[in-house]
Amino acid sequence: AQHCITCRAIEANTVALLDSLYSKEKENGKIIFKVIDISKKENEQIADKYEVTWSSLFVNGWKDGKETVNNLTEFSFSNVRNALDKFKEGIKSKIDELLKQL
């Protein structure tokens, strides 16, 4: 699927942030980054679960089998291209908050 410039910026900057600050957490499985193509039939259930109809960014936490859902799509689209530092800080603070709960 073709992603718009903003979507690509969100994905690239999220990956860069995770690689630079959270490589250890990615290695040990505390952080899992997934790109899910919601246009594929096998991903319909995920799209329905999160009520996603277009490109989105979620930073969710799992603890004791319970999920905390954080939809950061609007925040990301508002900031990634014109306030990159704000975008990074917002994603980082949400991840840090969730890691503290583990």
C-alpha cells in the first residue's frame, strides 16, 4: 500500500526513535513495533478491533493480559512534519509511561 508523506514520516521517525532510545527493550521483547496493512483481508479483525479505517499510530501497553490502548494518530499527524521534537517527545513520554507499568 502507498503511504502518504506524513504517514511515511510517522513510521520512519517512530522506528528511528525506537532504534535510538529503546533498542534493548526491542531486543528483549518489551517493545514490539508492527506495521499492519489494514487493506489485507487477514488484518480485518485488527482494523475492526481498533476501529481503524486509514493510517494510524497506536502506542499500546500490555500488562497481565490487559491492554491499554493509546491512539496517537491525531497527535502524530498534527506534529510529525511541523513540530518533530514535540512528536518525538510525545511518543517517548507515552512509551516511558507504559514501560514503568511493566
